[in-house]
Amino acid sequence: MADRKPLLKQDETIESETASVTRGGSNLERVEDIAPEPQDLRTAALLNAQGHKAEMERSFSLMAALGLGFSDGSITNSWVGYLCCFGQNLAYAGPNSVIFGLLTAVAVQWVISLGLYEIASCFPSSGGQYHFVSILAPQKYKKFAAFTVGWMSILGWSVTLCSGVSVVVASVSGLIAFWDPAFHVTQLQSYLLYVGVTLLSACPLFIGPRAIPRILQASLALSVIGFCVIFCLAISLRKQAQPLAFVFNTRGTTGWGVGTAWLLGISNSMYAFTSTDAAIHIAEEMVDPELRLPQVVNLTLAIGIATSFPLLVMMMLSVANMDAVENSALAYAELFQQIMGSKAITTFIVSWITLILFSALIGYTTAFNSIITSAVLFSNITYCIPQAIVVIRGRDNVLPDHGFDLGIFGRLCNLASPLFALFLGVIICFPPELPVTTQNANYTPAVFAGCYLTILGGWFVAGEGFEGPKIDWEVLKNIKVT
């Protein structure tokens, strides 16, 4: 790869994309056969050069893709996701951790995501991380690395999905308990609710898959409108106000020292921005994905912090009884009740948030701490492995010309991301509180080890038959980037 020919200059055309490319005795299909519409020639050529045929209709506009990024896997619906997990930050280090842990988390996740999306702009494919690793890794290791990263990515998304379904169930049962403190949901009731939510959320995939882009846009609108309504209600009806210095207050109830507790709060806050690879997995259903994907991730993260930060600052400055919030089964419901003093309005807010959670399947409850931290860890490991390979092999040797070129900042992102992942891998394995018991133990290390051993077992059983994408570097080098 290091001795490839110089890349095309910006003023050259893409006429070579429409020609049949022969390499090593195998013929690639003509681009006209894949995407006859002129505006799609570059996109089709780029996909074809990565060994894929265009099978999916390119039905996702920028807004539809933003809807996916906004509502899927906890990103940009960050205000909703963070409402469901900030209670753990309160326990770690108080309001200080809630506010500044959020700011630190989005900064870390943004750096990791920018590095990943620069690679995605070079090789836009719905395969995502496994696809990038298969392209970038040395020939000797690429099959094993791609197989491992691919399955780890699937597991990360599966764990995120489980947490989303779980919190819908927790929100429903928590709302009942909010009105009837004597109510205690049984394991059977939780399981039946879990199955019901899972089946309902899967229905659009089978009944009306063409409607999914519109559903995602509706979820985007639902979340934005919900944020505006809830923020205005809370700010206008709040019963008390804390001084601004209150957000700097540090108090912990977990037994950890302030420093360790604050780091644990960062890892918890990152769940509000996890699964930032969502848009990458519809790359083959977008027009100009090499240009649109970076736009989507930047917009989703920007909207995420712009909504979650002011809402949580306002809520922290309006709290009346911190202990009651920490000990509540549904922390955000208790806090809204304290702020507005109305069960009816609080019920309306919780119902709206539950509807957003259901439409997006995101969320968190402290009873699922190991699930949440596993989702953060699994996802970010897969984001960072391609970047680590780029650092080791050299950007100039493995990345073709691309529109979203971060230059020196891209090098910093690629270098920092694996370091962040290493830090997360350590801190996420800490127990959430001391002393450690079987009830409060962090099972993330056991979950991770078990999953990885399962992946290794799958490799030894079926890995030899695994084949990654076949890349035609000549075509990639001759596609004009604008």
C-alpha cells in the first residue's frame, strides 16, 4: 500500500469511474450497471471499489440520517439518555460530576468519533468498523482482526439495544410506582414487558421498512419538541433555586475518593453519547456518504450537548432534596417532582420521555450499570482499533484521498482515541461502590471476558471461512473528491 501511485488532483474528473476496471484477472462491474443516475456515479464507484454491489435503495436523506444519529443508541437524544443515568453521577461525586462529567464525556467521544468518521469518509460502507479493519490491517492479521471487531461491534449494539428496552420497562414500572409507592414490579412482569417492547419495536422492520426514515425523522422531531417543552415548563414552574456555586459541589456516597469517583462519573456520562457509529451503518443507503457521514456525526453530537447541558444545569440548580433524588427508583421523575411540585406535570414529562425512549430505544437505569458500561466499552473499542492501525501503519500509507481530511488534527485523534479506550477499559471495570458485595459488584469484566472468549471460539470454528471485502485501490485512487 505504501508504494501506491499518487492520488488524483482536485481538477481531474471521474470519467474513469464509469469504465470497467480489470485487476488481477477479475472484472469489476460497470458503474452504470450499479447506479445509472449521474449524481450517484461517484458513490457507486466508491462502493464498487470496496468489493460491494449497490443492493440497497439510497432512501436516507441528510435529515433522515440525522434522525437515525439523533435517536439511535443514545446519541443526540443525549438529554433523554442522560436524564436516565445522571443519578449515578450524583452518587459518585454530586452535581460537579453531573455537569462537568458530561462536558468531559462529550469531548472524549467527539475526538474518538471524528477519527472514526474520517476513516468512514475514505471507505463508506455499512459494514463499518469490521470493514475498515479488514482494509487497513496487515494481510497477515486482517481476517482475524476484522472477524473479532465485527462480532464485538455486533455485541456492543446488542448490549445497547438491551439497555434501551430495559429502561423503557423501568420507566413504565417506575411511573406506576411514582403514583403507587406500594407497587413493586415482579421479575415475571418485567420480563413480559421486555418481550412486548422488543416485539413492538421490531414491527416496523417487517411491516413497513420503507417508513423507517420517516419514523426516525419523527423521533428527531419528538425529541427536539420534547426538550423545548420540558425545559420551558421546568424553568417557568420551578419552586426553588440553588446558587450557581451549587454545581461545583462535590459529594459522594459510593465510598470512592473524589478523584476516582469523578473518573467513574465520566465513564457513566459517556453512555449519553455512545453508539456514534449509527450513521455509518446506513452508508450504502445514503447519497454521497463520504461527505454526509461527517456532517451527521458533528450535527448529532452538537445537538446532543446543546440540549443535555442546559437542561441538567437548570435541574441541578433547582433541586430541593438531593438524597431523595439519589434514592429514588426513577431519579429524573423525583427531580421533576421537586422542581415543579406537580404529579400531573411530572407524569406528562415521564410519559413523553418514555415515548422517546421507545421510539429510539435508548436509555439507562442504575439497576443495569454493568450493561451500560459494557455498551460504552464494547462500542468504543471497535471505534479505536481502526484508528490504532492507522497510527501504526501511517496515515499516508493506508488512507486514500478524502474530502473529510482532518490533517494534523486527524493524527491527534487517531493517537488519542486508543489511549482513551485503554483508560475506559480500566476505569469501567471498577465496582460502582465500596465495599463490594455480590449485589453491587461490577460484572463488566466478566461479561467482556465471556464475550471475547465466545468470539475466539467462533474464530477457531468458522474463522477460516471468513472473507473480508476485496478492495480495488486503483479505483479508490482515481475517484475525484470534492
